Amino acid sequence: MIRSMASVGVFFIALSFLCAAGCIAQETGLEITSYGTITYIDLEGGFYGFIAQDGAQYLPLDLPDEYKQDGLLVDITGVIDTDVMTIQMWGQPLRILSITKHEGFTQSDSWYEGETSFLSPEEELAITTLQLRSSTALSKTLQDCDAAIAAYAAELKGKNLQGPDAQGYLEKVAKSNPAIFEVSLLDRSGTIIAVYPEKYSSSIGSNVKNQTMVASVIRNPAPGMSEYFETVEGEFAVSIIYPVYSSSLSVTGYLSVLLHPALLVESSLDSLTNGTDLNILVIQPDGTIIGHEGSLPATVSDPSAIQKIADLASSPVGTYLAGYDMLSLGDVVPSGEDKTLVYWNTVSLHNTSWRVMVF
């Protein structure tokens, strides 16, 4: 804006933006439900933000006065409003649908508190060291993979690859990481215009704008990683999607990469458990098992026991980004020790969280 414009002009321009924002206030975006912390942000005169348990930052647009308390733990359901204009350059604007104070842990038959750990100091050091090493290794693998995909998307700036040229480029992307099994180019509408390998060529021309991750990136052109899902071909995958820009920095399409998450886990954690009887389990916060590394001691040799450990993530205790507790496995392990100590930590890429559990 030209600084010499009359203040009255500035006023009416600002007023027109506010009116426009008001006219589209009913337009909804992505709905989120999360546990997290109300935090006072000392910027732009000071305001209250909401930091979700996965680290995502949101700006509550209509936070009730009784919840304006720095450090207050809450459960929030809201809708991300991509059309509202705010002066606070922080977080995603969020219209609150419901908010309650978080009540903390809830006792269950599987979890208990107050019992002394059965591990020696040396064993506790081993398990906490492995937790740190495994979390760091997985986080680096995800970040390195993401950085490579970002670089490939940046190379497409201003290009209009078609036919064999597009196929050749997508093949180069696919062969850059053994975990990648499919790469697609989408146009601005979310229609697939090129894909590698050729066995997926029947998908060319399909509009995938209704897929959760594609819809999110189209609505807000920022890179994203999906949660774990099964493709129509029966492949278990996660997707990383980046917008592709023209020379004038307008969005012309999207680079979509599908990866086998189990291979990402394997490449990160391979050999970390060698020489120990410890295990590493990687899950989504909802308890979906993504990958595993370790020797499976007798206490967790039954698949149902592993799933029970994974179910920690969907229990009240699992809402915390990191922690530890003892899990009773007596109902799924008929003999031997019926308790195991589980430590967990959380890594995140583009606000999508994976839990790293060591036991």
C-alpha cells in the first residue's frame, strides 16, 4: 500500500475487508478436535492462542473469557477459518464449536499409578536412551524425505511437464527413496495428469480433490503429510503433497508422493535394538500400528498384546506428547510376566504425529 494515501481511504479499504470477511464467516474449513494448552502470546499487544498436543498452533477467534488463562489445559473442537483476516501473525484462525477444561488422566483396568518401577537404574537408562535415539532417527528420516520432495517440487516451478517429460521426472522422484512407490502430478483442480509407475496409469484423469490431504492442500496451499491409509490397490501408505508454482508464484498444481510408512520406520530404526531385548513400536495417535523393530520378548509375543500397547495412544494417558507408564498384559499373556514398562515420545511432520514407543 502507498504510504501517502489519505487515512480515510485506508479506513474504507480496511472496512471493506472486514465486511468481506463477515460475509463469508459462515464458510467452513477443516474441523479439528484436540487436547492442548491455552497460551498467552506476547505479540501485537498480547492475545491468547491454543497449542494442540501435536504442536499445531491455532488462534481462537471467540475464546470465552473464563478460558483466557495462560497454561490452561483444554479440549477443543473447532473449524479452521481460512477466510478470516486477523492482525495477529500467529496460528491458524479457529472458530470454536466446543471447549471444556481437560480433566487429565482417567483410571482404567489396564493402567495404574504409584507403583515403583521394576527396572534397575541401568535398565532405565537403556530404555530412555533408546527412546531418544529412535525418536531422533525417525524424525530425521521424515525430515530428510520431506526436504527431498520439497526440492523436487521447487524444480517444477515454471515448468509445464507433459507426456514422456513428466513420466521421466516422476520416475526420478520415485527412485530417490526406496519407500516411495507412487508419484503423481495433479492440476489445480486435483485431477491426476501424470503418474509413475505406469501400472497406476488408469488413475490419470481421476479427480482426487475429495481425498483429505489433497483437499487440505488445495484449500491452504502449504505442504502436508497424510495419516496412514489404504489405497484402492490395497497398499498401505502415507502421502506427502507439495504445491507446484508458476514463475509468477501462482499455484499450478501439486506433486503427490505415496510412501510405504513401514519402510520409513525400518530404515530409521534398523539395528537400534541390536544387543537388547527392547522393542520399538511406531503408531499413529489413534493406535494404528505403522511399524515395529525389536525382538519381541515373551511378555508381548502375542499380537493382541502389541495392539494393547498401541491402544495406549487412544487412552487418556496417550494425549501427552511424551511419558511412561506400566501396562498390565495379564489378560492377553497367559503366562510369565504380565506387566511391561512403556515409554513413548512423539515426532511430527506437517502437523501429522507418529508416536514412538519403547518397551
